[in-house]
Amino acid sequence: MELWANFFDLKGRVAIVTGGAMGIGEGICRRLATQGCAVVVADVDESKGMALVKELSGNPPRPLFVKTDVRDLKQVENLIARTVQEYGRLDILVNNAGIFPFAPAVDVTPELWDKVLGVNLRGAFFLSQLAARQMKKQGNGGAIVNIASIDALHPTGLLSTYDASKGGLRMITRSLALEWAHFGVRVNAIAPGSIITPGASAATAAPQGTDLAKLMETFLARIPLGRMGEPDDIARSVLFLVSPAASYVTGITLVVDGGYLLT
């Protein structure tokens, strides 16, 4: 019988993680690297991305940082090309890059709408498209994981553009899973609940005057497991979905929220 640990061995695999320099993305990069995966950190923040790559370089395989704004198709194409040039293949894509500016729906501008949808939805779609072409060319399939949100299932408020993008990402996940299953590319999504990250705690993310401490307290009170999530809670879920342990899983949205949506 195959050892359970073997299901999570990613030696010889190559993964791209967008928004990989900090927060949930950083946690995903660290977790995949510990399983022997070659990790490509894609992010707009070069200093944080390079620092993470330097930290992860202690053990083979050597990671790579590629500065990437997922809204720019040329940068996305460069990301795929650099990955294949460096490692010769691509097996895993994690679409984690995302932004969540708070704004009342009546105040949302076309510019804000385009920016949020550009990062959270358009970028994820076209990067998935290019990754799937490469995986199909290789002939042995692959795995794509889209980091959605519980807001794809239940609105929080003041995040209409974010909610639209994450709801769209959930449906794109299902559509691509259906289309690409025949050449072995599995596409799944994760819907995190409240995760403690620098981005989630930044005062600039909420409207002026928002009591962030009270907001987080209210969130915590609704979580049956009694704690906020951590980046590695999402990273371990990603590990499952990209690993052979999930070889018969595609098209799902895995909710990782400590039970928040139950309340």
C-alpha cells in the first residue's frame, strides 16, 4: 500500500503562485517548497518577493521570483516563459493575487471596478489559459487552484466589486474544470474565511473611520472554531488540491472558514 506521505510529495513539480510575496501567497509558497516543489513567486512587490526567494533558497530546488502584474498580459506571458525556461515545465498554478478595496456600491467608479476585476478575475483567467496550454503541451496534466473567498458565497458588505470578482472566479473554476478535464488539468477553488494577514489588517483597506478592531471582533464571534485563520490553513488546503491525494477532485470550491458560513 502506498504511504500516505507519498501523496503529498511534490518533488519534481513546478508551481507558480501569484501574489506570492506575502500573506496567504507567502504561506502557500512556503508549504509547497517544504514538499519539494520548485516555486515561482509572482508578485508586484519585488523587494518582498526577492526576500522570500532568498529565504527559501536554502533547500533545493531553487525558487524563482518574477515580478508580475497579472493585469498585464505581456507580464503574464513572460511569467510562463520564464518558468518554463528555468525549470522546463509547469505543473501547478495558484491564482492567489487579489485586492479588496472597501467602498459603498454607490461610490464605486469604473476605474475601481476595472482594477479589482482586472486583478482578481481577468488576470486569473488569462494566466490559467496560458498555464493550461503549457500543461496540455507537456501531456501529463496539471493542477490549478483559484483563491476565491467566502464572499463568493455570502456578501460581507462594502465589497461589491470584490464579491463580483470572487463569485466570477468560482464559476470560472467550474467552467475550466469541465473544459480541461479531458487533458488532465484539474481546476479547483478555495474560499477562505477571515485569515490573519498583513493585507487583511491594513487600515488602508477599510473606509476612513472604520473600527477595525471591532470589525475583527465581530468576525471572530461568528467563527465556530473560535479562532481566525492563518495563511498555512489555506496553504495546507492548496497542498491537498494540487497533490495526488486529490487526483479525482475537480471543479469544487473548498470552503476554509472555521465554520463561519454555518452561522
